Amino acid sequence: MMDYLKSGLRITWKQLFIVLVLFLYRIGWGITLYQYVKSIIVPLMHRYPAGDLPPAAVRLFLIEGQFQLFKTDLANPYLWTLLGLFAIRMLATPLLSGGLFYALHHQDQPVGTAFFRGMKRMAKPFIVYYALQTALTVLPLIWIYPHLKEAVFLVGNYEQMLLSLAPWVIGWMLYAGLIELMFMYIQFGRVAKYGVVNALLTFFRSLLPVCGLALILALITGAIALTAVGSTLWWAGFAAVLVHQAFYFFQSFFKMWGIAAQYQLWTVKSR
């Protein structure tokens, strides 16, 4: 297990160009969403009744908002914009993945050349894979939704609600992680022209070490995230901003490390 982690780390250091691209993508996407949500929330909060007004003013504000959301087309422009942003992400994410996986399989080529060549050559299949992965990830929510609704509306207090929701949320998160790993191996097989069936067989035969690697990287990433959150609470001001932005880079670095370690495992188990 440690051999895969070490070799994956060595590959990641050699692929810092891709880590930088992922970092810029994450921070750009975060800033875009933040600015868009801010443009909606800030004008809305300016209309929120001040604290010296009676509670009836707050109720009237909420009733008016509910009426405009459900009885008018006020929300349509915002929904279409969010749908457009989601469509852009649905296209951009598999393109970046195609470049990343192609560069991993062609380490004899310059990193930038292999990355952009992979974006071009792997675009169509990786968009299909990403759409299938998204569909399979979302599909269980059809069965989970009634239980979530029951927990939210029928449980008496927040503690009971969280206890009722926890098994369903944790189960879905584990399922989503397994689906992500499975499609990771499918993509390994695609860039290597190994075949989807053979890639799936390799994945299921190696399921224990695959999940072990993912768990180790998840624990490391979680520890870094807790450290970043704790430091921002301890150091206020500009230092907190720097730590928060640096976390995006480390998040991209560990994402690349996880994929590279899984790729090393795949190259050994697929022989």
C-alpha cells in the first residue's frame, strides 16, 4: 500500500502543472459561484425587516417571498443561470479529467502537451462517463428522499433529525465514493485502450486495496482540512485568507495524488 502512495506522490510532483490547472479551476469555480450567490443574497437582505420592526413584518416578508417564488416567474432567470453553470461544469470537469488521465498514461511526453492532447482526444468518452457517473450517483436519492423528508418534517428535535438522517447520508456518501472509484478505473482502461470490461474486472478484483488507498488519502485530506479550518479560526484577517486559498491548492494536490496512487495500483493489477 505504501509503495503505491510513494510512487503516486512522485508522479504528482512531476505533474505540478496539472495540479496548478486543477487549483485554478477550483478557485475560479468557487469565486464564480460566490459572486453569483452574493449578487442574489445581498439585495435580498437589504429588504429584510430591521430588528426594531415587529415580528409581523418578518412574517409578511417571508409570505411575500414565498408567493413570488411559487406564484410568479421571478426565480426563472436564476434557475436558468444555475442550469447554465451546471452545464458548463458538466463539460469542463470531464475535459480536465481526460487531460489528467491521458497525461498519467503518457508520462514520457511533456506534461502540458500530454494534458491538452488528452483533453482533445478523450473529450467524448469522458463526457459520457461523467454523465453516467452523475446519473448513478444521483439515482439512489429517489429512494432516499422519502426518508429524508420524513426525518425533516416528522422528527421532533434537531438531535433526532440528525440521528435519523445520518445512516442515509453516510450510506449515500460511501456509495458515491465507490462509484467515483469505479469510473476512475474505467477511465484508466480507456486511456490505455484496455477495455471497459477488463477495467471493471481489475477494479472488483482489487476492491480492498482500492478502497484502502482511497481511505488513507481521505483521512490525510480531512486532517489538512481540519487544520486549515482551525487555523482560520485562530488567525483572523489576511493570514486566514492566505490559509484558505492555500487549502484549495493542497486539495488539488491530494486529489492528484489519490488518482496517481490508484493509477499505480491499476498498472500492477491489470497485468
